[in-house]
Amino acid sequence: DAGVTQSPTHLIKTRGQQVTLRCSPKSGHDTVSWYQQALGQGPQFIFQYYEEEERQRGNFPDRFSGHQFPNYSSELNVNALLLGDSALYLCASSLDPRETQYFGPGTRLLVL
Amino acid sequence: GIQVEQSPPDLILQEGANSTLRCNFSDSVNNLQWFHQNPWGQLINLFYIPSGTKQNGRLSATTVATERYSLLYISSSQTTDSGVYFCAVEYSGAGSYQLTFGKGTKLSVIP
């Protein structure tokens, strides 16, 4: 049983560019959440998708947007990249929004 | 929002020693998870433990929900236990589905 997968593993962008990160949940999981982890900090919640809709959003600007597809996979889009967007972006999936969340290996984004 | 505090922030152990990591949270929760983050950034599930006690090999965890804390015990530590341990909680209020993480405990196990 494949776990949560994310692509790409690493990404380098310049300020002002746009980026799309992808996540495939564990088999059977219908809920996907995205987190941002800055260096030396704990992950911070960006948003959660369930049944192709954004269910809850954390304290992140509108530059951060997402999408969930009918097969439950998800994308995170960040527009107008800032240096401060450099971080590890983690995707988590769960069978139910309030059950155990399983995390993918993350995408490391560096903004120059 | 809910606050999560972990202690100690850093811990250095000799191989074979035991340790206790603590997580305090400021409100009632539906979900509490302990994770181990390896050097490559992967968050590995250790326990889903909103209340009670669980054991898995050398690791065990206890959550006392009424007193708003959880403990992670590591016995006979090994160098492979090194990394950052995170506690994460989900507030039980209506419409809340996010995990809120503490700042973690960085564990270094030396031979």
C-alpha cells in the first residue's frame, strides 16, 4: 500500500514566480491537508480539502491556493513567491478529517 | 487558537538511556498525535492518542486529556531515535480540523 506521495522533492524558484506542488493521498483517503514548515519550526496548517472543496484554511494569504481532484489528489499553488515562502511543504491525508493524519515526504522549496 | 508547548526543547542522551518528552495544550482536543521527524524531513506517525496509554516497542505514550498534557516515553534509546519529536493536536471546537503543532523536542542520542 503506497503511502502519501509528493512531487517534486525539491524546487528552486525566483521571487515573483508561481509554483505548483502535487500530492497523492494514501489509498482510500479522501481528506488532504497542506502544511508549511519553516526551518527550525513545527509545521503550520495552510488548508484542508475534502470532497473537492476547501474545508478549512489557516492564516495564509490568498497567494496560497489549492485544488482537490475527483481521485482525491491535490495541488498547492503559490503565486508571487516571496523569499519567506522558502520552506518544506508537507501534505497529509486521512480517512476522515478527524482521524490519524499521515504525512508525505514533503517538497523543499527554495525562493531566491 | 489552541496553544501547544513541548519540553524540553533539546535533549542529549547516551545510548541506552530513557527519556520523557512532554506536551501541554491549552484547550480540549479531539486528536493528539506524536510524530518523529527524521533528518530528511519525513514525519513518521508514532501514536494517535487523544486519551489513555499506548505502547509500541520501546516507545509508549500517555495522554491525560482532563489535565491537558501528553507524555512520550522512550526507553533504551538508540542512535536511530535521534531527530525531532512533535506533538500535534486538533482542537475539539466546531469546524476545526487542523493539526496544531508544538515547536518540537530535538533529541540527540550519542553512542
